[in-house]
Amino acid sequence: MQSTETGLLRTAASTASSVASEVSETARQAGELRRAAISLVEQTVRDNPWSAIGVAASVGYLFCLMTRR
């Protein structure tokens, strides 16, 4: 009976280690995507400042309309 428990514990530990590794890799990839998205947004705003101001003003106006009550 004890060998079965030991086997289950090893399997659980192996699975936990595998999941932790996958979560770490996913978090790293998400960080890379975040940095790429920030870079793209910054470049777009630099290239089109007036469009960015218009979009920001529009979003702010819509937000005010939705939260007015």
C-alpha cells in the first residue's frame, strides 16, 4: 500500500513541476507580448499624435456618457 502512495506522490510532484514549468514559460511569453504591444502602441502614437488624441478624447467622452448616472 505504501508503494502505491509513494508512486502517487511522485506522479503528483512530477505533474506539479511540469505545470509550474509551463506556467513560467507562459508568463515569459506573455511578458514578451506585452512589451511588443507597448512598443507598437508607442510607435503608433508617435507616428499619429492627432489621431491618438482624438481616440483618447472619444474614449473619454464615451466613458463619461456611460458613467453619468
